[in-house]
Amino acid sequence: MRKKILFWLGTDFTHYCLSYYLQKMVDADFYAIIDITNKPKTFLQNQELVEFKKTWFFHDHISPKNKIPDTEFLKKIEHEYELNIWKLILNERIFYNFFNFHDFTYDEVLSIEEQSCKLFENILNDIKPDYLITKQPAFHHLELFYQMCKKKGVQVLMLNNSNFGESSIIVEDISKFDDSLSLEQFESDTKSLDKTLEFQQSLKKNIQKNLLNRKKPLDYIKSSLEFIFSKNINVNTNYNYYGRTKFNVLKNELEYNINLRSRKNFIDSNLNRNPNINSKFIFFPMSLDMERSTLIDAPFYTNQIEVIRSLAKSIPIEYKLFVKEHPSQFLRGWRKISDYKILENIPNVELIHPNFSQDTLLKNCNLAITIGGTAGFEAALHSKPSIIFNDLRYSILPSVYRLKSLEELPQIIRKWLNVKVDQNDVSKYVNLLNSVTFDFNWLEFQQFFQNEFQNNDTSRDVLISESRMKIFLEKHKNILESLASEHIKKMKDKNSE
């Protein structure tokens, strides 16, 4: 019987490009759920490069009409799929706690969840897919579908940046490795760790440089003018039908740029550019707001101000807490000045400028504490123990402690300050990573696509022609064939389990 493969296709088009080459290499029926903006939607409605037996445009099934939600149905879904729907809703950046164009009501958010669950359940019951091929969920509706698929026994192949060099990994759960791997299965080669650290540092610098240069002024002006003179008919994507008018978008953009400048001036004038790294300190790098690493992976630690306050209450008297702003927070317009002032007023907290070297802080700290991200792994490379707030792949390192409750912080901090990092363990972990990752620089590939179709990432709502897409696919044939081969290898591994 032919296998059924269901794709989740998003605005970066990586998985569409993957499907084009995968169909040439496997005998299977392809289906797709498409979460896309209006103009590229036209391409996906009419394209003939990939043969999908059936497609669903997600937002076509979500009505803007406010209606009384069926809570009994949602209760049934929660029970059947072992979900916590409110946890997903209240950590959805579009619904709550961050800027949006509309204040969603109780009935509206539950109505959206009801419609989403009905769509997803109908798809799963209709086609009964063998595999879901997807990206890592960033918004709650993909996370919802991902969890429903897992409960139904659908094999998930989730493409994910490995956060190790320029490689990628395909996993079912981003918090752990698919195979039952342990450090004891791998050899140690501590001589290679210096090169690993050097490469990680270089990679971070390149990523930050690309972020800073991503939106060139001319591309930005071009996209802005196109939006101003457009018909603004993109009303059924990303819940944009709720309060998204051209005036509100321009008003938001103006406020963003004003805040960006004033907050950056405050940061440059007030945050410490020359901390005393020879003192005793515990290091906490702030996470980027409105990111999966907190909203989905650490849903009970999204208020970083309160997390820092809890840390400050928990550290030994002779230590300070060095808190560094995330250098990419500018993408969110930085934080409110009032937030920085709150942190400045905590006596044992030192607020560090985002441009100060994180590696210098990791190298000289006594302990690193992070909600998520790669800081705990980087701390281990610098022979420093760490405490993390969610499940991460590198938590198999003995020097990494996965915190379960803020109440245990004082005890664990004191204990973990005395933990010694065994570089043999770190070396084994690096070799483990090398065994499960593969060469696919996803960030670079996304940049290729953005440069070709999305005005250097200044606009996602762009028209795409099939002829131009075909040229792009041929140009990147080797990369995409290799990516397809890695997915086939993963499917074979899952079939043999």
C-alpha cells in the first residue's frame, strides 16, 4: 500500500521545495496543509510542479465571525488528544500579551480553536497519514496539529536547526534525540573541542550579522510603497482579518520605529558595557521574546522579569546576577524602558549591554542559567555548569540541570555552583551530534529564497510564478536532493523500529 505523506507548508517554502524532489524519489501520495499569505497562495492553488492529492489552506477554514464556541467539543478534544488548549492559547503571540491589531475575546479564541481542531481531526480521519513532514512549530496552531498527530500515531519528521555548526537534524520531538542515544556510546576527543567552540562563535557572529543586514533600506522602502498602494486584500491569513487595516499596520510600524530608537538610546546610555568579569557572578542570558523557546517550550516562564527576580532571590550573598539582553531583541523593538528600569533597580542584578561578548561572560561566570536556547551547551564548552528551564537535547550532559520548579532554585543553584564539567562528556556529546546531524544550512537556504522571491525578507506576501520557481528549484537541486535523501533515510529508520 502506498504511503501517505502530509506536509505542512509555510511562508519560507522550504518544505514545498523539499516535496518537489521527494516526489521524484519515493512512491507515495502527497497531501498538504498550507499556512500562507494571500499572494503566494495563488501560486500554490495553481502550481503543477508537485502533485498533491489534496490540499487544505488553513485560514480558509477559520471564520472571522464571532460565535458561541462548543466547549464540550473542545473538552472532548483535550481528553482524547491529551492536550492543554489554554496553555497554547495564552502563549500565542497573536492572541495575548504582545502587540496585535485586535483584543481577542473569550468566544473568539475558543471559536478559532474549535474550528482548528475540527479541521485537523477531519484531515487525520480522512487521509490517515503515515508521516507528517513539517518545520518546528512557531505558532500554536501547528503545535496543536503536531500534538494531535503524535497522539494518532503519525510518524513526525520535523526539520530543525541543530544549533551545532551549520547542520540540521530531523526529529520527532525537538527536545530529544529520536534514538535512545547515550554519551557512553561515543568516544571522547577533547582536542577537537577548541575547534568546536571557535566554529560556534564564528557561526553566532555570522547569524547576527545577517540579521542586522537582512532588511536593506531600499528593499524596505520598496515593500512599504507596494503595501501603501496595494488593495490590502490579504484578509484571511494569520488571523489578519481581526482589526488589520492599512492604517493600523502603518501606525504599528511608526510606533515600532519610534520605540526602537528611544529604547536603543536608553540601552546605550544605561546598560553596562564593561562588567567586572573577575567578580563572582551567575550569568543569565535573556531569551528573545515572542519565540518558540519560551512561548511553547517554556510556557510557564514567559515573564522573564519575574524569572530574573526569582533568580536574584535565590543566589548566594557573595554573587551577583549578570543579565544580558538578547542581541536580536531589536527585531521586536527591544523591551519597554520600564522593564529595563525594573531590572536595574534589583540590587544584586547587573544589566549587561547586548553587544558585550556572551562568550566572555560564559568563560568567566561561575554558573549559567538559561530558559532555553544554546547557552547551556556553550557554557559546557567553556567548562561551566548550567541550569535550564525546559527540555533540550543537550540536557543529557551531566553538567546540565533541568529545573522543574522555581522553588528549588536556591538549593539547586548552591549545588550546581560546585559541579565540575567533565570535558570528556562534552566531547562525547559533540560526537553524538555529528552522528545524527547532516549538512543542510537551513538559514542560508531561507536567505536564498528570501533574496529571490521576498525582497530580501521585507515582504512575505509576494506573487510567485511557476516558471521562476522551477528555475529556483533547479538552481538548488543538489541541496534539495540531499535534504530529500535525509528524509527518506529517516522514514526507513522509522519503518524498521
